[in-house]
Amino acid sequence: MVTKVALLTAGGFAPCLSSAVGGLIERYTEIAPDVEIIAYRYGYQGLLSGDSITITPEVRKGAALLHQYGGSPIGNSRVKLTNAADLVKRGLVAEGVDPLQAAADRLEADGVDVLHTIGGDDTNTTAADLAAFLARHDYALTVVGLPKTIDNDIIPIRQSLGAWTAAEQGARFASNIIGEHNSGSRMLIVHEVMGRHCGWLTAATAQSYREWLDTREWLPEIGLDRKGWDIHGVYVPEAVFDLQAESARLKTVMDEVGSVNLFVSEGAGLDTIVAEIEASGAEVARDPFGHVKIDKINPGAWFASKFAELVGAEKVMVQKSGYFSRSAPANERDLELIKTMTTLAVDCALRGEPGVIGNDEERGDELRAIEFERIKGGKPFDITQDWYKALLSGIGQPETAAAPAH
């Protein structure tokens, strides 16, 4: 019997965290009002340190407000429970202490029967490590995760929470940034979009932006021309391109339009950039999960530097939409998905069924609790999809070959 539930959000922000927390609280209040709920602050950090918030009757009553906000009311952090050295360094566990044991002990001490983890592949693979540890040591606790990542790259989940909103918000961001295209002659604008290994968000943002363009009216006689506001190149990690050939194509655009606008995934060309940095003898900064800290190496600026001279740019602007997009409140499409997933998450929790909630691509897109051992990150964006090929065709960009798998 479930008497106490704990929630945590972890990893980077996405436009679903606040709403997912609100949805879980609403669902428990609706069908199991006697279940006590706590939330660990700052994700696994709060779990290890015992820092939690009690969900009071006032919070239950006002939980619907959480759907109106981005961010996470209970806070996030990047903590990997199997990276003991990092946790010791951060003062979250003592030397020689197994972090999984410490987390399990805290859950037992707090009397938690169900733990809901809301996060991406790192959060949920960490949840998988914890769930496996609990099972091996006969802890009576069920872990039920929710998939959050604006990259939409969790295997085998069809659509992660927050990704649709992030694409919509990235397009909104671009509509202002690309307004700069005639702030100088021969302008090169690079819109860098989040997506370490997966180009879905870059492609979906470009698609959303061009849909917005379709709703506008133009007056080319005065210079209000769709050609200047349009996208002229989209680059994702899953595709390779010929720099010289693309530069020649884009130089023609620059000559004819007077500006060039590019949408670039932060992971596009990342291997090449890292190789250049390491070849110079410099160290590449990485996070506790071993991921390159992309904000430290500035892929957008690197990309811009490669194209600027070849297309004859006189002015270059690089702008990143990631933090603008990932902290937005969920849009209507995501709110509907969040509701279906939080409803099932609570139902699964109450019947003791662990896993990560999602539409399982390997089982006919069935919405179910997917087994933790099947959850992985790094799902590639399928560049052969018709809508993406139509996007490239619409901007005059040749279809690109697939990049070698990582």
C-alpha cells in the first residue's frame, strides 16, 4: 500500500517540469488524497542531503498554478549517483560511502514508497541505477519516471515532455533575432539551437519558424521580403555536409538576398571542434556525466567563423535560444501530453509498476511504463523523414548524407 510519495526534477530545465509536478500532485489529490507527498529540492542533490518540501493542503489546492510556469518549483541539479568521486568533491557524500546506498537509506528513513523522477536520459538512467540497487537489496520502493528533454532523444520514447514547446519558443526567439538581418550589409546570422547529439529540436524549431513565416504578409518593394527573413541552412549532428559546396551555395544567397540565416544544432560539428581543441593541447571541460560542456566551447561561433569568410559576410551574429526555450511554460500540445503521462504515472505507482512513462516506439507507440533497462539517451534524429526533407527542399538546401554513428 502506498502511503508516501516523493518527487524530484533533475538535469537541465525543459518546458514541462513545473507542469509535471503540478500534474502529479493533482492526480494523487484526485484519486489518492490520503497519500503524503514530499519533493526533494534540487533533484538527487536534495535526496542525498535530505532536503525536502512537504506538499501541504495549500499546495494541493493551488497545484493547477504550476501549469502556467516554466522552470521547476522544486529545483534541479546535475547529480549522478554512480559518480562517487564527484559527489564526495561536492560534499554530498562522505569518502567511502556508496551514493546509491546513501540515497536508498534516505528514502527508507523518509518512509517513501514511491519515487517519481522527472528528467531526461541521465536522470532516468540514474533512476534505473537506483531502482536496480533497491531491488538487489530488497527495498520496498517503486520508481516511476517521466521523460523530460527538449532534445527529444530518449530511446525508445516517441515524444519527450517539453520538446514541442521548446521548438515553438525557439521559433519565437528566431523571429526577433532574424529581424537583425538588415542591421548591416552582408549579414550572417547563426541561430544555435540546443541538441548535443540529436538534431530533432533544430529541425523542429526551423519547421515551426517557417510555419510562422507562412502566416506573415510581405512588402518586398520596401525591403520587407520573406527571402531575408527565411532560413537558408539547417545543420544537425546526424548529417554531414560539404563545407565548400555549402559555402558556395550560401554565397549566392548572400549576393542575391544580402544576408544569410542559419539554424545550427549545438552538436553539429562537435567532434571536429573537440578534436581541434585537444590537438592544440587545451583541455575540454566536461560535466559529471562525461559530456562536453558545450557552453564552454561555443559551437555557434566556431560554425560562424568557418562560413563568414567563405560567404563574404561583413557582419556576423551568433545567438543561442536554448535558455530562452527550455525555461518556458508548456504549450497546449505539451500540456495534453503531460496530463496523459502524469495520469498513467500515478496509476502505475499505485499498483507498484516501475518504469519510465512514454509512448514506446518499439511496441507500437503504446503509452506504458517502459522498463528502466531499455531507457537510453542519444536517440538520433531521422533525417530521412518526409517533413525534414521537405524543409530542406523549401529552403533550397540539398539533402545531406548521414553522419557516422557515435
